[in-house]
Amino acid sequence: MTQDVLDAIARLDFYTFVKMVFREIAAGEELVPGWHLEAMCYAVSEVGLRRRRRQIIEVPPRSLKSICVSVALPAWLLVAIQPARSCASATRRCWRPISPPSAAR
């Protein structure tokens, strides 16, 4: 599979995106995929896509919960799902001036 095909799949599938993120973050470590990771990715993506309002994730430590929720999900939403809202671009679309606080008298 070419990198372009993998990138296209990762834009649609959060589980594939998480595997790609893990490869970048934990270079040299082996990802052992399992049903728990697929289920967690599905649940997290449902929240990110606003199909579900809340989700409790109870998994043992070192189960990729932090990488899925705190690293991969925001990146996936900004890069793959809503690229026009990405503040990393050079556009002024996300830029908003910060107003100075009004003087309290």
C-alpha cells in the first residue's frame, strides 16, 4: 500500500490514524493491536464526531488511552475532519484578536 492510500484511509478511519501516530511517537516500540484498541478508537471517534456526548474509558495503564484521547483525536479532527479550521495553516481564518480587559472602575 502506498503512503497516499494510507493517508486517505487514516482520514476516514481513526484506528488507522492512531496506529500511524503511535509509529511516529513511539518509534522503535511495537504496537500490539487488539480488540480493546479498536473499540476505544471507535468510542473516541464517536465523541469527536459529536455522535456521542460522553464516554467513559476504563482500561489498564499503558493501553494508549492518553495517546488516543489527548494526542491523536485533536490531530485527527484538525487535520482529517475539519482541515479548514486548522490554526496551523497560514490563513487568518482562526485568528481572532484578543481584546484588552476593560478597566474595572
